[in-house]
Amino acid sequence: MKRTKIIDALKRTDFGAEINVKGWVRSKRGSKGIFFIALNDGSTIKNVQVVGDDADFSEETLRRITTGACLSVEGTLVESPAAGQASEIRATAIEILGDCDNTYPLQKKGASWEYLRTVAHLRPRTNTFGAVFRIRHNMAMAIHSYFHEHGYFYFHTPLITASDCEGAGNMFQVTTKNLYDLKKDEQGKIIYSDDFFGEQTSLTVSGQLEGELGATALGAIYTFGPTFRAENSNTPRHLAEFWMIEPEIAFMDQEELMDLEEDFIKYCVRWALDNCRDDLEFLNKMVDKGLIERLESVLKEEFVRLPYTEGIRILQEAIKGGRKFEFPCQWGDDLASEHERYLVEEHFRKPVIMTDYPRSFKSFYMKQNPETADGGSVGYKGAVAPGPTMQGTDVLFPSIGEIIGGSVREESYEKLMTEINRREMDMTHLWWYLDTRKYGSCPHAGFGLGFERLILFVTGMQNIRDVIPFPRTPKNAEF
Ligand code: 4AD
Ligand code: MG
């Protein structure tokens, strides 16, 4: 008999039909010679209830129906007398496809997140991780759908690169060299000419620079792929391998970039509410009671658009009023997550798009705001800043902090070169990037969304290690 997925079986009302389902036993209980199995096949958070008469099955079969065992069940679809389910299956034949003994690591309910990370190879079989990974899939579909509908082209940028987009230097090297026997020149520098690529290469930290090549040819592109950062930050928001979505658009200005960031996130959240209802309801009940309400409220709210300088003023005001922060926040300091969260969660109580950051801690490629005679600059809607600023536009979210990092790009060759020289950057490996500014340069903008940070927000999970199947973090590359 052809297998029916449980998600489809639960929708059927042709009671009396013969049906076959396959899946893993979530639980088995029994009374008065009748047994009840909750069977799940991953197609939905919901289990199908299999009901059987002990007398119809061998003792051996009954003994082998244990938590975690894999079964094929044939039976009759019947209307369920139990609340919360329309149908159930009256079993006529049960085949044990895979036994599962009592060493199964997922037997106990209420295991901690930390424990479940140690059994990441099996945790997708739990209700919570099943829900999270189904939502993760749906968010990927939402993203492709959004950009496809809006005329963006999916552009594949390389994972192996000889350049450092963010200039932060925390890259993983790619080499086939024998690390114990490296050839060096007279100054003691490693010679890469006989390495696989003939030069020093790394895993990419961002596809943006190549994305700009796509945008300045195809008009609007997006990337969606893994990125790698050897940041030694053990936080609930950082992974060494994470997925990033990077749209890049020609002829887009700062206001339009912020419109896009807001519209795109709202589209994804709406998609989750429309397509992942059962999983969200489960998570709302078991993981985060405020989840659905928070998702719905993000759709209703207009995001605040806040120049960095104004953000600093609000933070200093709060400090004057007695609010304590661990880290300083003078104009020119990069905001710590406690500052971002104060603005988003306490002051505005909604998402904030922060703009016009000081040049000192932002990337070389960002568009420079016009400077004033006294060393200040003029930014978004004419707001004046005490120092040089760039058109960075980050989206800050409740409970997550930075979810998007974006900017308008500096399109002037001269201004870009001035900045590159000021930073004493070596552009040998980025000569091709400069060509975009030499040949038919155009205004353009883009951003990077951390996929796992979006999944954190949409699922209400607290740790980024729990929204990717097999997390990569410092000292951990298991599975
Ligand atoms: O702010 P970031 O570093 O920006 C860029 O890489 C730009 N090149 C993007 C662009 O304009 N095309 O990173 C973008 C986003 C962050 O806002 C954050 O959501 C996520 O990527 N992110 C991380 N997510 C998980 N683990 C990490 N270690 C992350 N680092 C950044
Ligand atoms: Mg950033």
C-alpha cells in the first residue's frame, strides 16, 4: 500500500479507507488491552494516533513498539472520539522498520537545550527542533519568493576568496599546504605560490563585494549562502558558520534601502504567520509565550528611523536619568548590544533602523556623508553629526539586537580611494572591485541579513546554536 504522509492523513475525512503511514513512535500507552501510539513522521508537528487491540498483535511486536522506534502501520482511517484530532488509525498490521532500545537519548521529556546540543544528530526528532527546522525551511522559501517577486536575480558569489570584505581579518584559511612544513621567504613570510590557488585564500565573510559586481550589471541581485567568521565570540548570537542573505541594488538611495529592509523583514514574518501556524502555536505554548503576539506586532509597527547621533543622545539622557550600562557610549563608540537593546526594547519598544554611523567603526565601502567645515557631517534628513559619518543602515530588533547590517555604497572613485588610503588598505586583491567605480559607476546600496538571527526572532528560540541543525562555534565542529 502507498504511504500517506501524516500531514495528509490528518486532513482526510474518507473514514473507512485503508491507509498506510510510516514514522517514529513519540509515545505509547495502553489500558484494558487497547494501545495508543502517537506516531510522527516529521511532515507536521502533529502526531497521528494509532489505536490497536493487543489481541491482534504478537507479544513480540507489542514489545518492540518503544519510544523512538520506526514503524510502518496499516489500518483503517476512522473518525477520532478524542478531542483535538479529526481522525485516527485503527491498526490492522504493524511492521517494525527500526527498533529503538532504552539507550535512546531522547527518552526523557524536558531535556535541557545544552543537553540536546550534545545529541544534535537526533534532536531534529524532537517537537521543538522539528518545528524550528520546518520554519527555517519556510523562511528560506519566503526569501527566495520575496526577491523573485520583486525582480531580483539570485547571484552566486564564491565561498573561497582572496579578499576580506569586512576588513576585520577574522577569516578561516583555505590551503592544501602542509602546515608543519611551510615555505617562507627571507622576511619569514609564507610563500603561497605553490599552494592550490597560488595565493593566500580564505572562506568568505560576506558575498557583498562580488554582489556589487552583479548589481552593477543585472540591476538587482541577492545572494543566499553560508558565510564564515573566525570570531572568537561565544555568544548566543554568533556562529562561526552562518547563512547570510545579501541583496544589492543599483540606483537605490538610503531612504529606499530602509524601505526595503523593513518591507523584506515584514514579508518574512507574515510568511511565517501564514505558513507555519501549527509550529508557531507549538513554540508559542512551549518555548516563548509572547511569540505570536510579538510577530504580529512587528507587522503593525512602522520601524523607527534613527540617526546614530540621536541614538547616542537618547542613551546619554538615560544615563543621566540613572540607567546603568556596562560599556561606555560616547559619540564615536560602537554600540554594545545592551545599548541597542535599550533603544529597541525599552525606549522605542519597536524595531529601529539606525543610520549614519561614525566612519571610525564602519567599513571602507560605505557612502560618506557630506562633511561640514568644523569636521562634522550632514546625514539623513539634514541631521548634523559632530564627526564624519557614513550611510550605514542597521536594523536592530527586540531580543536579537542587530539583525541586518547594510549601507549605501560610496560610488565615487575619488572618495572611495581617499578612504582606502586613509585606512592604509592593501587593495592588491580588490583591483576588480575598484573597476565598478571606474567604469560606469552608479549609486547603489544593499544589506546583509543574518539568516539564523531571523530564525531566532521568528521561533522565539534564545540561542543561535538551536536554530541551525549543526552549529559551528569555537571549539565545536561535531556532527
Ligand atoms: O553587519 P555585517 O558584518 O555586514 C556585512 O557583512 C555586509 N557585507 C552586509 C552587506 O551589506 N551586504 O553582517 C550582516 C549580518 C549581521 O547584521 C548579522 O545579522 C549577521 O550578518 N551576522 C552574524 N550572524 C551569526 N553569526 C555571526 N558571527 C554573524 N556576524 C554577522
Ligand atoms: Mg554589522
